[in-house]
Amino acid sequence: MTKRNNPQKTIEFVKKLTPESFAAHLPHRPGELPDAAKWWISRWGMYEKYFQEGDRGLEVGTAEGRNARFLLATKPKELGLVDLWNTNPDYENYKIHKPEMIDNLVERMKIKGWDTVYEGVKNYFASRPEITLYRGYSTDVSSQFEDEAYDWVYIDAAHDYEGAMADIIAYSTKIKPDGYIAGHNYSPTEASGVEVKEVVDLLFKEVIYVDEVSTNWIAHKRDLDIPPYMKELWRTKHQPNG
């Protein structure tokens, strides 16, 4: 695994995984890394620190699969990739009332075509037996995973309050007692992160790592403290025959 004490090797490693991010998406000075490349280098730092070789992991919200490339680079024994690979009606609804929540990635995937995106991810990871794709609503798909069987989950699906809450509650039961719950979009200022941060701060007694560049966050499962009324609301709304 690439070591962070060698910046140049880390840059080369990240460039190999996501060469797209080293293109000039925005103007930058000669010799300076594009912001997108800095973002991925910073994001990799958390994975390298907390996710171990041989882990069983889950990613909720895979989209094009670029982040999954980095999760795979931590050499997990098993990695489940969960995504609707379609436009969630809830997203279309709340972006009408909160236009600041429009997700440029989702809009780009809609233009590209979700089936095309899904097939691209499937083909990219086709030779990797440790990866399994699960297409569907994240809260529905969660029932396919064994309880307390996974070392970590990385959540980057819905960015609204209710959606973020539902994913954390649903997938927390799948994580071992000594495991990690992590995700993206933990930000007090970015529109896509404000509600995610509110949920994370409410549910966890402590967040052990926050990366301000990539807005990644991670917490111990043992620090999860879901209010009883939220557990009941989740059970009633999402569990079969609830």
C-alpha cells in the first residue's frame, strides 16, 4: 500500500487510479496539481489510515465507481458497492425546494445515462472477485447484508437530512462493534454537506477524523448513539411490514 510519508509516490498512485482528476478541469498554475487531484490525495489519506487489508467493507453511493477504486486499493477481502444507479425521486423533489442541493455529479450521470454508468462500473470491476454490485435503493439493499459482519461502511448517497439519517441507521447494524462508519460531505458551509453534518453530529458522540479538503469523516461505531424515537421511526418506515 502507498505510504503517505512519500508525497511523490502518493501522487503517482492517485494519478494511476484517477487520471481524469489530473486533467485541467479548472485553470491552475504550471506545476500545480489541479484541485480535483488534491481532493483525491486528501481523501486517500483517511482510507490508508483506517481501512486495513483483509477488511470486509461496504460503499453506499458508488456512482461512477471512482471512489471505489481507492477503497479497493486498501485490499479488502470483500467490498460491496451499493447504488440505485438511477435518479432518486426524493432528489428530484428536494432540489425543487432547495436548488442549492443540486448535485452536479447526479446531473452529469443523468446526461450520460444511468444504465451506461452502471455497465461501466460493472465492466471496470469485472475481474475483481472481491467486489459485488448491488443495484437498488440503499435502505432496501441493506437487508441483504449480514448484521455485524463488516469492518466499515463508507456512505456517500443521499445528502439530505432524512436520507443521510436513514443510511447511517440502516448500515450501522451491518458493522462489527469495533468497526467504523464513515462518509462524505461533512461540511458546515457546502450545501451538499450541511444536513449530512447535522445528522452525523446528532448521531455520534465523537467524530474521530474530518478532512476539510475532501469533507470525508469517520467515527467508531461504538460512538453511535441513535435516539430511541429515531430507531422506532426507522423501523416503522423502512422495515418490511413495519
